Amino acid sequence: MANEPRSYREVIAEAVRALRPQARIVAAEPEELESLVEELRPHVVVGNRVSPAVRSRVPAWVELYPGYGTESFSCVGEEHTTYDDIQLPDLLSIIDQTRRLAQRS
Amino acid sequence: MGEAKTLHGKIEITEGQVEEQTANILLVEDHASFRQALAFMFEREPEFSVIAQAGSVSEARVAKNGVDVAVVDLGLPDGDGIELVEEFSSSEPRIATLVLSASLEPARFASAVEAGAAGVLHKSASIGEIVDAVRRLRNGQALLSPNEMIQMLRTVSRKRQEEMDARQAIEKLTRREKEVLQALATGMDSKEIAENLHITVETERTHMVNILNKLGVHSRLQALVFAVRHGVIEIR
């Protein structure tokens, strides 16, 4: 998770850690994202903006409130979704879908 | 046996014996995923109970019953969180309001304090800072020192004076002077503005000198920035 502001990143990361204890959640500064993706090879990346370079290296990504509006975007495998008002269960669902995808492949 | 009385988040049972009571929290935040995660975090703490969540000013207005601490964002889809802070402060003084905003303008935070916010936090705060702030409010502790409070109120007062001065300066501008500013905003130089408004370059310069004097600025660029900032002209 490398989204801003910090309170969003930390609070959402902490909630996801508690609700999906099997997932390893790393919260990082946005500028660290590309190098961490290279190092950790995560299954899901959450940022305000996710660069094409990062998108090409992960099975799933979420652009959470880019531009600080209410819209968000995600991609799991080949499936792209736009959210008018993304909910915490949507984020959990993205993690679950990605996990199933990783188990299948 | 001493008389029991309710404090902020605590019940004093007898002298020196204090029992912790759950603080009822209202979260007002339009970013649902953050609001829900924050509610989850508070619910994990035995001393807090999130009794209501609202994504807008109108939802918050009907969710304030029984609330001890309200955590309020300022940029809400149907209004300004400062309105809520003001309403809670005047009609529900038992609610301690913590403003949690992404605004980078100190004047916004200062306005929130003037409206009655007990504390202000930027959204770059950590989880620990947010929880600690709510805990302190629950215990009836101040988040701002008297000095910080005074500084914030001074900021509001200064900002209000600046806005009043700007309004008065704008009122002095003639229609023609506003047209000159609007032409300036399209990137025209003196000669082009003169041609566009069918006046001589000397007249254009006279208008510009008058504009600079009235707005209390020293350059065309400053005049342009002032005019855009205060809505005299639009950049298309």
C-alpha cells in the first residue's frame, strides 16, 4: 500500500491486516513503490496512481482516490473495474480475488 | 459515598475511583473505504464505540444523538464540514469535534477552531496520532494549547481582514479596468489589449496604473494573480 495521505494508508493497511491475517501488508511511501515492487513482487498494489511499469509487474492494482476525488479504479488479472465510491469490502474482495488467481496459476 | 457524576468519557463512582466509559464516536468522511477502516480500528479499542458513520453533512446532522466525539472531514460532497463543527458547537456542546482534513490551508484549520473544533489534525497524521487525539478529547483534555488557539484565531482574523480589503479594492475597479484585466488574462500585451479594446496604448497604460494602485500591487503579474484569486476574472 503506497497511497496518500498517510492516515488512509495506515488505517486501511491496519484494517486489512486484521481482516485478512493471511495476507502480508506492507505500507510504504509512494516514492518507494517501484523499487519495492521490484524487491517484494507483491500480488496487489494500492496507490493513488499506479504507473504502467508497476502495472506490468503485478497481478492486481488499485488506484485509490486518484486526484483525491471519490472515484477509484482497479484491475485484477484482466478485469478492470471503476468504483464511484469504493468500500472497504471492495478492497478485501480485490485481495481475495487476487489470492484465488494466484492459487490457480 | 461520594455522588456519582459523568465526566467526558468517564464516570466518577466515588472519590478517587474512576470507571472508564465507552466514548461514542461519529465519523464524518466521504471516502467510504477510509471511514470504514477507521471505524473498524476504533471498534477494536474497548474504550471507543463508533455509533454512526456519515458521508455527508446531511447524514451527519441526523446521526449526532448520543455522540461524545465527532471526527469530521472538511471537504464533504454537500457542504463544508466547518458548518457541522459550528452546529455541533452551538446546539450539541457535549460533542467534542476533531477535524481531520487534507486541507493544506492553515486558515481552514483556524476557521474550524473558531467554529468550535476542539482539535484539528491533517490527514498525514498517523493512526496513533488520530487515536490519541480522540482519546484525549474523550477524557476532556485540550488538544490545542492556549497559545495555539490564539495563533489560530489571529490567522482567521487576518484572513478575514485580507478578504475585506480585497473586496473593497475590487469594488473600486471600473468596468473598463476589469476588461483590461480580462484581456491581460488571455496573454495579451499592452498593444494587443489596446487594439482589442479599441483604445490607445497610452490609455491602456493609464488603466493599468490605476488597476495597480487600486489593488495595491506592483506588477501586471501580481494584478493578474490577485484578479484570478478573488474571482474578478476567469482564466479560460
